[in-house]
Amino acid sequence: MPSRTPVYVAGIALAVPVVLPLLVFTYARRGPELAGIPFFYWYQFLLVLVSVVGTSIAFRMVRVDERRRREIEGPPVGRKDQEPRA
């Protein structure tokens, strides 16, 4: 049985961009400004980038884990909703 560690790490990578905006104390201030843009706005933009990176990492980790699992266990058998791939 393959390790489930990549799935747990993927969950953490997805949790970070969800939890950071909930921590209001991290962005409830006026400064510092970046090129005249108040902190709140560029922090929110930074969170968008963190979300993209976290989602990409999680997607790739789960995809690699799924491939490994299928190599070890084989493809699902008896599922009528999936057509065989060429």
C-alpha cells in the first residue's frame, strides 16, 4: 500500500491559502505601502498567488500519488461509467 503522505501534504498546501485570509491580524494595518499601493491590496494579490501555487502543488502531488497507486494496485475493475482508454 502506498504512503498517503503526499495527500496530506496536498491538503496542507490547500489549507494555507484558506486559513491566511481568515487571520485578520495579518493584514489589518495601513503600512507598508508597495509602489503607493496600500498593504491590504497587495497582500490580497499576494494571497491569490499563494493560492495558485498551493493549488498547483496539491494537484501535482495528488496526480503523482494516483499514478503510483494505479501502478501498484492496477486500474479500477468493473466500473461501467468509464470507457477504456486507447
